[in-house]
Amino acid sequence: MFVNLTCGTTVLGVIDPINECYEIAKKYGMWVHVDGCWGGHMLFLEEYQQKHHLISKCDSFAWDAHKLFNVP
């Protein structure tokens, strides 16, 4: 089993509560994946790095630069 968290949904830009979900998932030995393909670039901003400091502990992270730069 794994937990798939979203860092910025395509339509609304919603960010899942990464820290809280990470703690619960790890309690039960689950893999934690963060999908940051749309909003993952926000993690480069200082205010989001502090808010989501556990992102570096997650097992996997997807980031898609072409969406940030709006290129195919």
C-alpha cells in the first residue's frame, strides 16, 4: 500500500497536508509519494519549504518542469 499526496492540483492548486499524512503513513509502514507535477515548483519558495519540510523524507516525488514553463 502507498499514500499518494498531491502538491498543487491541476485545476485548483490544492495541496494535501503532506506533513500530517506522512506521519500517519509511516506509522503503518506505507510508501509515501508526492505528485508535484503541477504545483511542485512551489516547494522552491521559502514559505512552502518551511510548511512542507518533510517532503525530503518522502519515498518518491514527481515534478514536471514542462508544466511550470508551459512547454510541450
